[in-house]
Amino acid sequence: MTTLHSLEIQGIRSFSPNNVQTIRFEKPLTLIVGHNGAGKTTIVECLKTVTSGIMPPNCDRGKSFLHDSKLTENGDVRAQIKLTVETFSKDVVSATRKYSIVRDRNTTNKVTFKSGDAVLHIKPFIGEETTVSLKASDMDNSMPSLMGLSKALIDSVVFCHQDENNWVLDDLAKVKARFDDLLETSRYTKALGALSKAKKEQDDAIKLCTTQLQAAKTQMMQMADLRNQVTSNTEEISKTKTNIGAMENQMIKLSETIKTLSSELETVSVMSDAIRDLKTTIMRLTDEAKTLHATMNEIYEEGLDDLQHFHVTLSTELENEQMKVKDLSLKIYQLVDTMNELHQKIDHSKDKMNNRMVLKETMKSTKETLESVKIDIMKTMEAKGTEFNEATVTAYMEQLMNITENEGATHRALSECKTKIQELEETTLQLNAQRNAKEFFLQNLCSEIDNTNTHIEIIGDMEETHQLHKLEEDQHQLQSLLHEKRKLSMLMLRAKNSIEGNEIENRHELSIAIKFLESIINNDRQFIVAYIKEVIGDEIDGADYVTAIRSFFQKCILSDGNVKEGMITSVMSNAEKFQQDCVTAIIQMIQNNDLTSELPVTIPLCSDGISKNESSKAPYNVLLKVVTNTRIAEYIEYFKSLLHHEIRGSVCCKISYDEIMGKLEVLNTTITTMEGTIKEGTKNLEILGAEAMQLTAKGEQLDEMRSKIMQMELKKAQYTAEMKHIENSLDQAASQLQLKRKEYEELNEKIASANKCNVLKAATMSSLIERYKENITKLRMTEQALEETNDEGGNNENLQMQITKLNESIKESRTEELGLIQSINNHTMLLDNLQQNITLKLTQQKLSEAQQKLETLQDQLGSANEQELTTKLREANEMCAETGLSIATLKGTLMAREENIAKLQQMLESDNYRYAQKNYVDTLVKLKTHAMTKEDLDLYSKTLEMGLHRFHSEKISQINTVLKRVWREVYTGCHIDYIEIQSSVDNTVPSTAQAPKSYNYRYVKTSNTVVQHSYRMVMVTHNGTEMDMRGHCSAGERVLASLIVRITLMETFCSNCNVLILDEPTTNLDRDNIVSLEASLAKLVNECSLDFQLVIITHDDSFARKIAQRCNCDKYYNIVKNERGGSVINAVPLGSRFMA
């Protein structure tokens, strides 16, 4: 079964968001006690929210469900709910939901509620743990399924909110909605609707198929008509094809004749055309020959081949001469360009000669400036006897630079020496410190090793094993005594609870029950006697009504011919058995209203004496009260004897309680003495164990120290060698340092005196040298320009000579060019004459050939006449045209018929006619299928309706059975016998008139009294009268009915999770009903302690204390508010005071 383990709350309602409050649920009972407003109902709200995601009512969509953000410093609230349960499959599941409220910084009253992702942690009974982050909607579906519950059970039964506790007496529509969710019949109702819709669809489909079937029949008839038309057209086509065949044979013969005539005519026409063309050609060639002969200057006698050969040779020579002319023209053009360039050079040379005088004056002034700069440099260098040149100046500058560089190198060497000396001194100090520390550490180790060895030898002589053995025996004896003490304490607690609780409560309950039963008998006795007198018709006393009933039954039974008198006497002889059988028979008759069946066991009923209508119930209701009152009298005697027995039992319990207390006192003294002995032994044992552990640890440290000493001695030798080497290095460095310091001081003095002079000299020299270099550069450029002007005179003479030579070459080239041009003109005239002679020879040759061809064609043509052949061919063509027209007419008719057949075939092959027969068959099959489907849907609908009605009836009957039992156990009033749930049908299915489509639920109360008063006035119902509880019961009865209905629904539906939380169950209940509720809940907890978990939330400390005593609960949870107004949960032992 699913059980609750723990609940952690943070930032919900009055629970602070800064810390977590935890409740660990006990099994089978968990008590939560607190004042009004302490935050008790918040626990139920958290349980419902974390399991199903359903927010409590009136929480403003979660904003008021969280801690008020106005009470926090930053205005934001982070809330968390964590529930840990053990499912019915032994898996431990932890569900965590997180919420937050963020207050708007600008608008104070505006807050935003956010629901974060939920975390589900599952630790299976076998397997690895898993943690899954889910959306809120997924968690809403996952948690109920893991717990084995539905959301309706969580909302309405298990974790029902205090504001919704009385939902069972709410509006009929709301009650119906909740019971539909609990019974989970809504999906079956939807299925019925879907079946009804499907049946309607099938009806529509049947109508449609019927229409389609009629259309398919019409198409079948049209298709037969079209096929007849195709047959008649096919016969006409065959006749037309025969006629066309005969005409085509005649046409073939005419075509052969026309072909022969056409070939002859074509041959004659071609020859005639060729003759005409040749005559025209001869006339044209004759005219051309005459024209050429008249225009030619000279006619050559040579043949055509010789003329053509001579023409080719002249053409080649002419091309060579033209190429030579082109080369000479290009050469002349190049010579002219060269001569122009020489003229430009001569002009440029003249310009330079004009600038020569200016350059000489510039060179003279530059030399004078250069001499003055030399004198200044010599004065600066102070070298009067030396020769002035660039080498001397460069050497002087290098000397200055070397002095500066040597000064920088000296400074760097001194700084390096200083840093090295400092490093050596630091290294020496570190080595000295390490050496001193290691020597001190070695001395301490040696002394500690000596002390450890002596301590080991002292402790080795102690008798440790004997003392340890003795301490273990004492400890074992103490454990056994403590175990026995716990057993006796539990017995004492149970005896005390039974004596204190049951003694008073059972006595009070028995006295109340006796009074109730006596009032029932006193109220019903006179009515029963009066009714029996009326029915039986005998004058009897009130005390003899049992005998009268027996005789009445005997009369009824004798009316049945199948029953013998011996059987009646045997049955009537045993009064107790007779009463039992009467009760059983009457109850079954009233419930079934079937008077023709037989009574169970031995009593058959008379079918003639009692009718089947509603009025037949009256005698049996009274008879049932007769037998029931007899039993009630027996119960009164039994309860009185039980009351006396309990008084005697309480005395015995007190005696046994005193004996147990004496035994406990003896055991306590023994335990205290043993505890003192054991404490002393454990102290000695702990001291010896600690010393032994220290010795073993020190032995291990000794081995480690010895190995470390060896290593340190080796390091010491290394360090001493290094120290000697470092000391030698220090001595050498000190001597070098003294020398360097002396050199450093001398150089500093020299540098200080020389720096001043060198700086001035260097600046002056640099400026003078720059001036000197600029003048030298200027002088050299001037000299170079003068040398260039000196060379220009010789160059001008050479250029004049080149120009003269070029003029001569140009004249020679032009003379040669003129000679070539004259030769080309002569050759061109000769070529023209040759071309004219060749053209004349070719024209004469073509003319002779044309005349020969003309003669040949005239011989071939002979006597053939083109006109006669044309007339014959025309007549043959006319006959062929007439025959072709007839054939075309027949073919047109044939094509029309074929087109008609094609159209008919196309119509037959179209979707309307091609699949007409298939459509007819398919539509017929579809119609039958829909009809069968409709029948099946009717069957399914009827079956589902009957099954739903059967399931509904069984569940309501099961709930009413449990509800009746629990009400009679809990209710202490004398007006309401029991309550039940009745369902009325909204409407019935027209087809079956058997099963309802939906149900309405209402709670009624049934009384076993016969007082006829208005229910509104006294709240007392008639005998067997059913009244609606809404508006007819008190507030206490409403609360009690709601609690009992929840307990009943939990027993009926919660097979995998027998968990129930009751929030303020004693609200509006009187003292008697509270005591009865205590007893009923204690009985439920004690009988179902293995598979049931009850959580009671109340502010009634008396109710909580009594039910804790009845259920042996050892602690409860107290919810209070601290000084900051935050709810705090504290676990309090049962012995402490409730609700301080």
C-alpha cells in the first residue's frame, strides 16, 4: 500500500520562506494539533497541490497560496513543497514543486505568480535511483498514477480541503460531477454518445447507399442501350468499307495510267526546256564574244593553256614588286623619324651650353663656404698640425661614441655585481636557517623516540584481555535488562491507556446504547400492538404479540398446499430460530418485493395472502419491527451484563497494573546498579583502548621518523658541501667587488668631467659636419653638371654628320621606290590584256559546246508532241478526281460512324459506365455492410448501457452497504437509522428502456420510528421514510455525514492507497458524536494498522489525547506561530502537555 513518509514546506501561507518545516508521518496514525490560524489546513493544501497540482479554493490563482511578499525584505518569495511517499510497489518517490512570487518594483500591489518545473525522484525497490525534471502538467498526471489514485479521489476523498468537506451535501450538479469523476463513468458516457453518433452516421450512410444503388441501376440500363447503338454502327461500317475497296482498285488503275503519262510528259517537257535554254545561252555567248573582240587592244594567237600559265607568272612577279615597295616605304618612314630625334637632341644641347656660366658661379661660392666650414671644424677638434679630411672627422666622432658606450657598459657591470652579491647573501641566510631547523627537529625526534619506547614497555605488562572480557559480559547483561524494561514499559502504557480510556468511554457508550434501545422499544411497543390487533383481529395483550405473530405466520404458510403441518410445528417449536428466520425473510421481502419466492432456510411464504404493490410492504415493516424489538431487548440485557463485566475487568486490570509496576521498580533498581558498574568498566575500557591506539600510532610514527632521519642526514652532508662551496664563492665575489668599486669611482670622476666637454663638442661637431656634407654634395653636383656641358660640343658635331647620312639614304630609297612603281604599272597593263584574251577564248569554247548539246537534244526529242500528252493526262486526272471524291464521301460517312462508335465506346469506358456494374455490386455490398454495422452498433450500445448500469448499481450498492454500517457505528442520535446514496435516472434509452444514460445522486436518511411529524419541524422521519438530507439536517449531522461518506469512499475505491486526512473532524459535533467518532476511528486504525494511514488535524486537544491513547500513538505534531508570525512544526512526545 502507498504510505506517506514526510512533507517539507517552505514559503507556503504562514510558513516562512527562509527555513523548511518538516512533518514525518507515522503509521497508522499521525496527529497534528494547533490553535486556529496556526497553519494546520496548509498541510492538507500542500499535500493536495504536490500530488495533483490542484490549488486550494480562493487562492487568487496561487498568489495568496504563497507567503505574503509584503512581509519579506526584498518583496520576492520562493516557495517549495516536497512530499516523500512509498508506493504500493515499494518504490520511494519524492515529488518537489517550486513556486515563486515576484512583486513589481514600480507598482506595489502588482505581483506575479510563477510555477517552476517539478522534480520527481524515484528510488525503486530494486534498481538505480532516477531523477526527472517534469512540467507541472506532467507531474499532475504522474504522481496520482504512482500512488495508485485518481485525481478525483485525491481531491474529494484523501486530501479534501476543509472548505469542501461538505461537498456531499452540495448542489446536485456538483455532486453528480464529483461522483462521475470518482466512478470514472464519464468516458463510458462519452463512448455511448460516440456510438449514438456512429449509429446516426450509419443511418445517413444507408440512405445515401440506397440512392446510389438506384442511380447504379439507371446507369446499367443506359449502358445496354449504348451497346446496341455500337453494334448497328459496326454493321454499316463493314458495308461502307466494301464499297471503298472496289473504288480504290479502280483508282489504282487510273493512277498507273496517270503515272505513265506524267513520266512521258515530264521527259518531253525537260528536253524542250533544255533546248530553249541552250538556244538562249548560244545567243548570249555570241553577243559576249562580239563585245570582247571589239574592245580588246591586242589579240594573242597562243592557246588558252599558255595564256593562263603566263598570267600566273606575271601575277607572282607583280606581288613581289609590291612587297618591295612596301618595305622601301617603311624604311623611308623610319629614317625620317630618326632624323627628327637628332634635331631635338641638338636643340637640347644648345640649352645646356647656355646654363654653363650659371653653374660656374655656383661652384665658386660653394667652395668658399666649404673652406669656412673646414676652418670651424679644425678649431673645434683642436688639431692644428693635422691634415683636414673626412677620415680625421670620422675618427674623432668614433672616439666620442666609444667613450659613451664604455660608460654604459661599466654601469651595467656594477649593477650585475650588486645583484649577484645580494643573491649570494640571501642564499646563505636560507641555508643557515634550514640547517638550524633540521638540527632542532632531529633532537626532538630522538627524545620522542626514547619516550615512546619506554611507554611501550610499561603498557606491555598490563592485563588488558581480562578486563575487556569482564566489561563485555557486563554490557551484554545490561542490554538484556534494558530490553526487558522496554517490554514492561509498553505493557504498562497499554494497560494504562485501556484502563483510563476504555473504562470511562466504554461505560459511557454502553449506558448511551442502553438508553437508546429502551427508548426505541418504548416508542414502538404501543404502535406494534395496535397494528397486530388490526391485522390479526384477536384481542391480545402487548406482551403476547410474539405468539400472535407465530399464529399469523402459521396461517399464511398453511395456505400453501405444498407445506405440511409437521414442518410448521418443527419450525415453530424453536422460538429463537423462528425469530431469526422471520427477520431474514422479512428483510429479503422488503428489499426484493418478490412475494412469490421462498423464504431462506425453512419458511416458505404464502403467495396468495400478500400482493405485489407498495401497500404489501406495510405488514412486513411492522413485523420486522416486532422481531427487531425482540432482539433489541436481548441487546439491552447483553449490554447491562457487559457493563458489570467491564467494572469487574477494570478492577482486575488495576491489580495486574500494580503487579507490573512492582516488577518495574525491582528491574529499575537492578538496572541502575548494573549501569553504574558498566559505566566504570566502559570508562576503563575507553582509557585502555585510547592508550593502545596511541601506542600503535606512535610505533608507526617511529618507523617513519627513522627513515626520515636517514634521509635528513644525507641531505645534511649535501648541504654542508654546498655551504663550503658558497662560502668560497662569497670570498671571491667580495674581492672582485672591492676592485670593481675602485674602478667605478675612478670612472665616475672621469665621466663627470668629460661629459660636459663631450656634450658641447658633439653638438657643435654634428652641426658643422652636416654643413660640410651639404656643401660637398652641392659642389660635386655642380662639377658633374659642368662636365656634362663640356661633352655637349662634340656631341653636336656627331649629330650633324648623322643627319647628313640620313638625308642621302632617304633620297636613294625614294629613287628605288619610283622605279618599282613604274615596273608594277607595266605588269598590270600586260595582265589586263592577258585576262581579256583568256575570257574571249573561254567564251568561244562554251559557245561551241552549247551548239553540240542543242543538236543532240533535237535528235533525242524526235516526233514527240507535248500538247497531246498534256490532253491525255488531263482526262485521266479528271476521272481519278471523280473516283477519289466518291471514295472521300464514303470515307467521310465511315469516319462519322466510327466517331459515333468511338464516342459510344468512350461513354461506355467512362467512369459512369465502365464501373457501373462494379458500382452496383459495391453499393449493394456497402448497403448491406452499413445495415449490419448499424445492427452491431445497436448491440454494442445496448451491451455498454447495460454494463454501465450494472457497474453503477453495484458500486452504489457497495458504497451504501459500507455507509450504512459506518453510520450505525458512529451516529449516536435516535432519529436517523442510516444514510444512503440514491441515484435517479435522467432519461432512458428509447431503444432498450433499460439502462440510464446519466445519474443524479442524493443522500437520504431513513428512520426506524413511526412518529408522523413534519420533518422540517422536528427532524424526525416516518418509519421507513426517505428524506433528502439537504436542508433537512443539522450542521453536526452534515459534518458527520460528510466524514462518514469520505471514510466509505476511501474503503471502496482506495485499494492501493489507504490514506485519509481529516481536517477538524469534530467541527459542529456534540460530545456524544465526538466520543463515537473517536471509538470508530480508533477501531478503524487498530483493525487496519498494517494497510491504513490516518492523519488527523484538530485544535481539540481532548479529542487528540483520547484518540492517541486508544491507538497507542507515542507523539504528535504541534503547530504554533513564532514571534515573527511564521508557522513552526514541533514533534512533541505523548507524555508532554498538549498545546501549551
